[in-house]
Amino acid sequence: MRWLLAFIAGFLAVLCFHQPALGLLNAAGVVPFAPFSLAPTKPLGVPSVFSGAFFGGLWALALMLFLDRTGRSWVWLKAALFGGIALTVVALLIVFPLKGIGLELDKLPARFLIGFILNACWGLGTIVFLRAFGR
């Protein structure tokens, strides 16, 4: 049950924290794409926002393993750093190339910063839901 709740927490964190943060960055002109995209993803045609939420759920399982191994002190900071660093590095080095987005070194710092902000929000949101489910 704990793992199912972790998956749900990560799924919801994408919808309630990551995507609203993306909306704020979009409104500020920092990123050119809007949140909650329903554009189909390849190869299954699942709407992009739900694909992202599914992977947010899977990442929440990895976050739980990380927190289990590192202890429960500083959990908020650990969740933000885990999301901000791990998810962003995987996105930049694995996901972007799979989607045909090159590793442009001049754009790397800005992309990392944007990814860090969005994924740290996901990490914090995951903890918010996990704490809510624990009560």
C-alpha cells in the first residue's frame, strides 16, 4: 500500500505542483510552452500531461527508496534536491536526446535551472501528498 500511495503522490505532484510551476514560468516568458498539454506522446498517443504524471509516479518510487536509505531527517530538502537534480539530469541526458532534442552546451545551464525548479517543485509536492496520505 505504501508504494501505491507513493506512486499516487508523485502522479498528483506533477498535476498540482510541477505543472502550475510550469504555468508560472510560461506566464513569465521563461518557457515557450504551456502546462497541462494534451498533445499525444509517442508511441501510445497518451496526452503529454498524463504521461508526465505517470513518470512522476514512477519517480516517486525512486524517491521513496532514496529517503529510506538516507533517513527521514531533512526530508523536504532531500526531496527538492532529489527532484531538482536526479530528474533534471535524466531529462537532459536521456529523455531530451530520445526526443531528438540535442545536448546544446550553450543552452544547458538555462535548461538545467528551469528543470531544477520544476522538478524540485515536484519533489516537494510529492512529500506534501505523502504526508497528507500518512494522516
